[in-house]
Amino acid sequence: MLLVIKKRASKGKIEKMAQDFDGYIKLVVDVEREILAGGEKRRFEGEQKLLQQEGSKQENLWGGGLDLETKGIDCDSIINLRPNQGNSSREILSPEIRKKFVKIVKKLLL
């Protein structure tokens, strides 16, 4: 279930977001506004929700995921391919953006 999270998520919301992938949550994080969309089957769904309903800017949205069992956070998503922003990989290459991404995921979901 796709949800937008703006403050620490409840256990119930986290469980709803993890339903589609059995304990893994696909995420799109707005690294400037410190909000995220999670639980989508494809990250572009969360990306679109943040852009259209939350007023996020494309350049601030980055994708990744959270494994609830291991608490591992990854920064790998096709939406991260942005040669025009210097990110030529599915991984978030900027240490600064990567650090923000992980910090926000921990703050809102762990």
C-alpha cells in the first residue's frame, strides 16, 4: 500500500507498506522536505504522488528501499539514473545525498 510519511510511521503503517514485497519497502525520499513515499510496487508511483500531491521537486526525489528483517537500507533505483544531475548509476552516487536519504529513512521508519 502506497503511503506518504511525513513523521515517524506507526508499526501498522510500516506493515501496510511492506505487504507487496514481504518485508521489503520500496521508497522514494524527498531529501529536502524530509518526507517519503513507500509501499509502491514501482517507485515511479511514489515519485508521482510526491510530485503531484505533495509539491516535491524532481531533483530532490531519490529511490531505494528498506528490508525490515535486516534493517538494511539500499539506495538503488532506476529513478536515480540522472546524468543531468551527475548521477549515472541506479545507486545514489553523491555521498551527501546518500547520507540524507539514509538519515530520513531511519528517522521516519526505524
